[in-house]
Amino acid sequence: MQRSKLAVLIPCYNEAPTIKKVVQDFKDVLPEAAIFVFDNNSTDHSDRLAEEAGAVVIKEKKQGKGFVVASMLTMVDADYYLMVDADDTYPADQARSLLLPLMQEKADMVVGKRLSNFTSDAFRPLHIFGNKLVCRLINLVFDTNLTDPMSGYRSFTREVAQSLPVVAGGFDIETEMTLQLLYRHFIIHEVDITYRNRPHGSVSKLNTVHDGFKVLLKILTLFRAYKPFTFFGMISLFLILIGGTVGIFPIIEYIRFQYVYSVPKAILASGIMILAALSFTIGIILDSINLRILELNNVLSKQIRYNKNNKSG
């Protein structure tokens, strides 16, 4: 596919009431951009409506937003990308504010922050609580200060697109993108946007409890994968506390009577301490492996920047 300077990426699944307007809005605001709609097995002719509005429509047969995003990053070649949902909740007229930090080389990804300015019906009752909970967990694990890591309105560079492995299949994709970039030390900026409620006739595909649980599980999984020393170190510390609590009784018996009567407790405490040592060792080994992988990723990023500079020169 021919390389574009700027590509607008729109994942779409049964968004017939809004897709045509979304495409047209972004064509008006970003006339220089190539508009791509990735249709994910829509049954309401969303693909046809997107084509009528002037978008390039690409089919993704694997069901799930994560698979759509993976296809986007693989199939579209551009210098800058703007990803936005097809439900008309994100304003096109704020697109350039998301692109400007990239073009000024102040950020690698810019996220539209929804929680500062949103209409009263834009979020379900539990969504704000869930978003803030996820945000606190991410900030705690990765020592950052993000406020809306789950926003679907974001821009990023070609380097990010080529460096970002996507394994999520569903709506946890935004969280995964954020965590992957934080791990790789990319710079993420947030800008305030206006978040609108869905127009009449447009139906959300999110399940608050189910998708919220998947996001929390994703954070836990990536925490284990990208912060193994901290993850397994915490497990090791917990096991040491348990083992020490159980083992204090045999130790007191031996001090008082020079004999251990609570043999099962002594065996249990010894087993727990062995598990604690194994957990600590696993954390050290995986942390060393992660360091090597991060070094290779940095080499890849340098190569991408080198190729970009050569092509632009």
C-alpha cells in the first residue's frame, strides 16, 4: 500500500448511523489525510457507507478491536497516524491538537483526554470509576501520571506503529497500547478533548463488567511480563511473611525445649521459604531477559528513525 504522510484509522463494527459523518468530518478537517476504515464484519452496511463517504475500506475478518488495530499497524504505512472510533463521540475539529505534539517531536503518542470535558450521558455510571481505577494501577506500576489511558482517540508516529506489538483481541487494546509504550519508554502526552455521548440509534458494544475485568487482567498480565522483578519480588515477599509466620512456632519450640514438636509446621514453613526463593530467582532471570529485549527494541527504534531520515532526505 502506498505510503501516506498522514493516515486516519477508523475501526468500525456496525456503526451505520455514524460512520459516514465521521469519515466526512475528518476529510473536512484533515483534507491532506488518507482515511482508512477497517470494517470488522459489520452487518449493517457500514462498509458501503464508508466507501460512499470517500474512505478506503479494508476488511478484518477476525472479530475484535485488537485484531483490527493489529491489521491497521501492519497494512497502513504513514508518517503519522490518527486513530479514532467510528461512533462520533470524538470531535474531528480537535484532531490537529493531537497531531501537533508529534510534528513538533515533543511526543511519540498523544491521547485525547476525555475526563475533563464530557457530556452528561457520555459515560455509563461505572465507566468513570473503572477508568480511574485502571489509571491508578497503571500509574502505580509504571510510575507515570496519565489520566485517561483507555481513550480511543490518539495519534502516534511511524516509529510507534512499527515498534508496537499488539496481542490484545478486544477492547483492552487501548490499555495494552499505553502499557507497551510506557515499557518501551516512548513519550505519551495527553490533550483535553470534548467527549460526546453517542447519537440516537448508535449502540455501544462495551460490556462494563466483562470488558472491565479483561482490562484489569491485561494490566496484571503485562505487569508480570514487563515488571517481572517487582511482580515476583512481591510474591516472594508475601511468601516470606507467610513462611515466617508459620515457622516462628517451631523456632520458639526449639528455643524453649531444644526439640521441634510441630514438625508439619516446620516442613510447611521450609516449603514456603523455598517457593519464595524460587519466585525471587525467577524475577531476576526474567528481568535480565527483559533488559536484553528492551536493548534490541531500542536498536530497532534507531533503525526506524535512520530509515525515516534517509527517506525524507
